Amino acid sequence: MAPPDPADPPSPAPPGPLAGVRVLDLSRVLAGPWATQALADLGATVWKVERPGAGDDTRGWGPPFLPDGSGDACYFAAANRNKQALAIDFATPEGAGLIRALAGHADLLVENFRTGTLARHGLDPADLRRANPRLVTCSITGFGQTGPRASEAGYDFLIQGMGGLMSLTGEPGGGPLRAGIPVADLATGLYATISMLAALHHARTTGEGQHIDAGLLQAQVAILANHWANWLNAGRVPARSGNAHATVVPYRDFPAADGTLIIAVGSDRQFAALARVLGRPDLAEDPRYATNAGRQTARAALEAEIAAETAKRPRDALLAALTDAGVPAGPINSLPELFADPQVEASGLVATIARTDGTPLRLVGYPQRLSATPATVRSAPPRLGEHTRAVLAAVLGLGEGELDRLEAAGAIASAV
């Protein structure tokens, strides 16, 4: 009986919708790994290639570090579950040859080096597609493959600033603020995932691979959503408005007697229900406030009226009354409060899985449910080089002697 192929390891979990898809992942930090983690969650086999010795930069982005003593940061664990880790130095001729060989067995290739970097090592995505015509290649960069800044490095913080997000984030009259999470990286990763799935469908239908140019700046501009629409079509420049919504009122945080809550009214009917809960039905009857357009014009006066009423009531009691009345409202949770929330607990988002040494890790899994082919957490974020030898042996047929030679030459490394 032939030994199991570690390139496509068996799992007690049901196969995901991408079972059988092979992804060669040359990316690091966040946008690329975020995209390939989604593919892995959905069942794809992801070969994560890292530099021997250093590995993905985020392995060292701590403290805090994972509890197994590996030296890997918790940050790394957020974007690298369900992957197989190969340590290959493609700056060496032997390492570049291994990448070319693996690309011949892959359906998707993802990289986020500066424009032209792979070509300097003989790994130009166009050349790889000529060797494997069905291959879909995705290059994630700060600014895309063309334009005056195409050769520059781009990081999330820079892109949030350049991409307009920081011009509308912060308190009125205050300075610019970046979002508390790297939204440009995350949005780019999600757009890249969507694009790769579309291109994979095309490749399987026609036999034709293609290249995806995924820029952080372009993704950041796209997710400005209603703000870009307001500017391009009405010439409206958004101002920083703190937690208030630019066009929907009331839609912000309000004080309670013992804390703070969010009230997010999205319709005139909901506003009328809010007014009743606050014991102020007259607010909904006031012609200044009857429509959202009126409420937006009279925002300051209305929000002061609402705040005066909410401040009289305990937060949890007010939240319960608003929920019963169909008014969207909620708390502002810390992370401990968030993960203790019954709704989060019921969603099954948190999974526990062991690393190689048996150390349990708690991870947040794929956030959406597929009824027939669910995403799963099948393996913990791997140690650097954990699967190098097994994958190269199974996929490329390399024997122990050749693997020893490559490791001695520094072209590959395996986990200690």
C-alpha cells in the first residue's frame, strides 16, 4: 500500500469545497496569508513557503508569543492555520528550481514581493504560467503592478493614510487616526480571495490561467464605499465625525447611567420605536425629525435630546428594551466581553487545535457557514519548515539523499 500523500493529508473533517486545489503561497505578513488562509479553511492544500531561518516576518511580531515555546508570535497564528510550511530559499538556484517545480503542480500561486522581485530570481509569474498554462498567479503589492509608485513598498498604515480612510476617521476637529485593525491588508486579502476563486473557475472551464494584480491602495479606495460615491457624484468631502454616521441619524454611541451603548437607527420606523422606548414619542412626531434627511439636518439638537434620555437609564435595561422594540442597539465590548457573549459562543467561531508538540491553541475559524461543504480548522499554524521534506518528497518525488543535499546547501530547511 502506498504511503499517504502529505501534500493532501487526510482529515476527519468533511472535505471543503476547495478540496484538491493546490496553492503555492509565497506571501508573508498579512494580506497574502489572509487570502490563502481563507482558501485553506475551505479545503485547499496550501504550501506556505518561507525563508529558512527567518520565516514569515510575523513569526517574530511579539510578544505575545504562542505558549509552546516555539518563538512564534500570536500574530502569526491569526493568518496561517490549515497550511503546510516549507522553508525554501529561492534566492539560490536550487531553491528557485524547487519553486518552479512546485508551481507546475499548483492551481494558484500567491506572492507579495515588490514588483519584479520574482523575475530577478527566474520566477516571473508569466513564465510560470507558460510552463503551467492553467496556473492562476496573484501578486499583492502596495500600489499594484503599474503606475508611478508600482515599485514602492506599501504597508497598511501608509495605505490607510494615502487611501483616504484616515481623512474621515477620528473625532470632529481632531487629528487623523488609523483604524484599530489593518483594514487595507484585510480588504486586499479578501478581494484577492474572491478574484482567485473567479480565476480558478475560469481556468477549470477553459484551461486558461491568468494573473491577478491586487494592490492595497486600490482595495482601500474601493472600500470607501458611500464616501467615494458621495465625492465622485455630489462633490461631498466627508469630515471626521467620530462615531457618528455621515448620513444616518441617530447612528452612534450614547451615554447610559452606567456606561455606553450604541444605537443604530436605520429607518423612520425604528426611530419612532426608539422615541417610544425613551418615553419621548414627541420626537418622532416633530417634523424636524420625522425623516432621516431632517434628522441629519438637525443632528446636533436631536442627538442632545436622545443623550439626555439615555443617560438616565442603566445600560443593560435600556439595551433590553430597545432590542424588544426592534431598535438595533448593542454594547461596546472589550475582547473578554466579546468572547463571553452568548451569540459569539453560539456561533462556534472559536476552535481549539493542538500544535505539533500537543500545545493547544485557540483560534477564530472561518466566519461563514456553508451547509454542504463547511470550512474547517484542521491543523494548527505550522512551525517553520515543518512540512518541507514531506511535501517535496510527495509532490516532487525527491529522495532522502537529495533532500539532505539541498538542506546541507542551504536551499531548504526543515523544522527542528
